[in-house]
Amino acid sequence: MFGYVTPLKSELKFKEFEYFRSYYCGLCNEIKREYGNIPRFCLNYDLTFIGFLLDGLYSDPLIFDSIKCLRHPRKNIIITKKTNALNYCANLSILLFDYKLKDNIEDDKSVKSKLFKFLLSSSSKKSLLELENLSDKISNNIDSLSNLEKSKKLSSLDEITHPFSDIMGMILSEFPYKFEEDSDILRENLYNLGYFIGKWIYLIDALDDLKDDINTNNFNPYNVLFNSNSLNFDELISSCINEIDFYISNCLVNCSDFLKIIPFKKHYSIIDNVINLGMINKYYEILNKIPAIENKKINTSS
């Protein structure tokens, strides 16, 4: 479910993209520093963006280092050195990936996921301790989401997206360090921004997986809510794409609105690129892979 929240590279200046990439590499290095090499497979762009956003609420400039990397053995790479936000997202990377592996094992008995979960077991225990105040809330939401997906008794997309949306909202609003202009209002706005980012991720992931989920009979909210007549993929997507688009576009509009009222000290142009360009570009990338809606008019509102 992770990996969708990325910048639109073509609209970033070269220095901006290199700056953001140094943060991605910094998160990778922070996971290695805290947990070792193997857990680095938990790295993803979504939590890179979360950390980058949180660091944007501090005026202190990032500090960089030049290191050797296994993926780029012939040259040094530039990384962002440890910050509180990087450390926080390194712990979250392990915790959330462990929940994903658990879900994969329950859904399809994945041998690969069992192996990764075994390899990650000691790291997962450490991340639970590091995020003790947040881990129970995340776990409760994961359980709620799992129960909804298993029962398939859904009343709306709002219901099924709420648990994951709430997780992402809490990840931003319950950052365990004081911001420069900290307030209840700031924390509430961060929660709302995270909530709609999480809702968008869940909806985009479901859209991206819809065809495969129909073919394999795996849970998909669109199939459960909009396919009472057992339509095939092309028929289903043609019949419900406008409703799907309404929900996804609503998330994008809300993300853009909440972004404007958060007092960033740095990183704003890159964060704005991700929210207002990167996310909608990812949405259209997924739409463009669906021939059934290529010529169908979609009432986009973003």
C-alpha cells in the first residue's frame, strides 16, 4: 500500500530533486543505523515524504554527509544526516512494513512474507518499543481494517478508508517532538492533512489493484461496494469510475487546502510539488493503464 506519494520530478529543479533524494537516502541510512542492512527493504517514498514534511516545520537547515552505498559502489552519495523526523520515520518504516507482512500472510499464506517477517522479527520488537505510544493505536486500526475487509460488510468508501486514514493522521499529528510554532491547531491541521493523504493512498492502491483482485478473488472495496451484479473488470470500472474519481479528487482538494495553512519553515516548494502535482500525476498514471476508461469522460474536480 506504500510507494505512491512521490514528487513530479519533471517539475522540480535539479537541485530540489537531489535535495529530496538525499532525504530518501538519509532515511535508508537511518534504518541501517538503527536496525542493520536487512531491514532497509522497508524503505518507501511515502514515509520519506512524511519525514521531509515534518522536518519542514523546523527552520534549522538539514545537515548532509557523503557516504559509500552498496547500491552505488563506484561513487559517494549525499545523504541527510539524522534528524528526529528521520529517526521517527525509520521506526515507522519497520512497524508498518511488519503489519503489511502480517496482512499478506493472513490473506494468501505468502511464503515470501513469512520469510521477511522472520528476518524482521527483532527489528519489529524494537520499533514497537520506540513507538510505544503510537503502536497500540496503529494496531487497533489495522485490526479494524482487517475485520472490515474480512466481513465485506461495508456501507461506504468512507468507512473502509477510515482506519488507514486515521493511522496516517496520527503519524503526523502525534510526532513526539515539539515544533517551533507548536499548537493544538497545528496538530489538528497535521492530522487532517495526514488523514486525507492516507485516504488517498488507500483509494489509489485499491484502484491500482482492482483488476488483479477481481481475477484472484481478493478483497477490493470497489468490487465489494459497486459490483453487486458480478461485472467483469472493464464493465465495473466503466460503471463506477466517476464515483471513484469523486472520492480521490476530494482527497486531493483537501490535501491542498490543509497544506496551505501549515506554517512550514522550509521545503514548501517540494512538499507542494508532491501534494499538488505528484499525487495527481500518480492517479493519472494508474488511469492511463485502464483501456476501458481511456475514452470515458471523467468529472475530475482537482
